[in-house]
Amino acid sequence: MNKKIWGDTITGLCFIIFGLAFLAGSIALGIGPHKQVPGPGPGFFPALCAGFTIFFGIWVVYESIKKGSADFFGNDPEQLSNIKLIAFTVLVFVIFMGIWYFVNFYLGIVALCLICNRAFSRSWKFNVIFSIVVTGLLYLVFERLLSVQFEI
């Protein structure tokens, strides 16, 4: 395989691996309904998301082998700056997980939104409005509508 195939192939394989990991966890939670509660089990939605992640990972791998892919591993200055931005984003997600674990999920979401939007050069006005809207939607949909608690 040439160098151009590997970029998207590696990305697609990462999607497949993470999808399989989440699928295993969701199956452990139970996909089917429990006797006490009607409807799908707690692992149904994560299994559905994992299935889509695996599907799109397979699609990316297939397309990269069929048509080739981008050269992610070049020495272009723009690519090197993108690597720094990706590493920073991963660090922000690690910080989010720490805030979620030790403090509160919603505080972690606000920090995640604020830091990522700032890193991507969004204005403070956009940043604050976006953070409030995303956090509010997560709270309304998951806590109020679906009764999902984000506690560790």
C-alpha cells in the first residue's frame, strides 16, 4: 500500500476500534428491556451509536482503499499545526473527563465548549452563547426528557 492509502485507512480503523469498544460496553449494560422498565435497555442507544460508528469506519476504510486518501503524514506546515490542534483537543477532552469525574458533567461540558471554541478562534460572544445553548440542550433532552443522569 502506498502512503496515500494509509491516512484515511488508519482513521477508519480507529473509528471501528472505538465503535467495537463502545458496543461491548453497551452489550454489557443490556440492550433489551428489563422486566421492571418497559422499552429498550440502558445499552440500546450506545449500541445504536456504536453501530453507526462502526458502519462509517468501515465506509471510510473502503473508500480510502478504493479511491485513495489524503496525505495526513506530510511535513507541510499546515499539517504540523493541525497535529498540534488535534493534540490540544485530546488534552481538552481529558480535562473534560476529569471535571466530569471529580466535579460535575455540566461544568465539564461548559469548560469543553469554552476551551475548544476559543482554540478554534471563535469570538467570546459566540463562545458563551454556544456553551449555554449546548449545555442547556443536553440538560433538557437528557435530564428532563429522557431522565438520563450523567454521574460517575
